[in-house]
Amino acid sequence: MPRISDAKEKLTDAALGLIWTSGYGATSVDDICAKANVKKGSFYHFFKSKADLEVAALEAHWQRNKQRWNDLFSPTVPPLQRLEDYFNYVVQRQIQLHQEYGAVLGCPLCSVGSEICTQETGIREKAQEILERYVKYFESAIRDADAQGLIVAPDAKTKARMLFAYVQGTLTQARISNNLDSLRELPAGGLALLGVRQTAAATT
């Protein structure tokens, strides 16, 4: 068994991976413990339930990825370039996951959130909380782009929600169809939704 000091991290990693690939309902506590190589007693030392573990796993996933988002959406990067870089990152990340797992996985937050939103309030609320953090990055880039006259978006918050919904919808469709083709259109489609020609983003 791993040391107590790393058992919690192993459990959150295992939970995120198994639930993302197989689904919440199809993943048991025993499955998670086996994947993490952690005894069940240690599981209940840290978590009251599988739902509590998944909430912690989603937060841990966010914490690991927060710096990447900070880098992608750094104010030192031109605003449209931030968004284009993010779109391209999403595509490359999904290609990488497809190569690793043999399937398009989409977004872990939307996958688990949509599966159990009517059953596990804690998971739904955590997923929504983290998704709102992501939207704020979009909002900042869109507000800066509007201020620079690159796009027309006086209501940056609404435009950010629309754009984020487009990204998540595309990811979900790709997961359902298990096909990467629609994702490859994400960069051009996202910029088009903002009213930007792709060549314009490259010059900002």
C-alpha cells in the first residue's frame, strides 16, 4: 500500500481517470482502490463516499491544470492569440488522449456532471464551479479583444458563455461520436463565432 501521504493523491488520480473513461455509475470504490493500489480502509480514512472522492478529484484536476490556463491566457499574449492557442491545445490534448485510450474523452467536468447532475448535488456544484472559473479566462480575453477593437463584444460575459458552450458542445459531440474530425474545426469555428477571420488572429 502507498504511504498515507500519497494515498489521497493516488485515489483522486484513479477516480478521475476511471470515471472519465468508464463513467461514474460503472466505476466502483473497489475499482478505484484497485487502480490506486490503496486499501479500502484508507479510502474511507480520506473520503466518506465515492461522490466525495470525485469532488476532490475534480478540484485536484483543476489545480494541476490551472498554471497551464494561466500561461495560455496570460495578459502578455494578444487576446485573440490566447483563444486560438487554447483551441489548438484542446485539439492536441484530445488527439493525445485518443492515442492513449483509444477513445475521444471530451471534458471530464461535463462528462461526469451531465451523467449524475440529478443524483449527486455535490459533484454537480463542483463541476459548475470549476467550469465558471474557465469561463472567466474566456471573458478576460474577449474583453481585451473588444477594447482593442479586434471584435465587437460589448457584453464580454455573455459572449464568453456562448463561446465556452460551443467548445464544450463540440467536445461532447466528439466524445459521443468517438470521432476527432469535428474537433479539428474548433479553432476556426471558435474564431468565427467571435466574428474574426482566422488570418486576423494571426496578426494580432
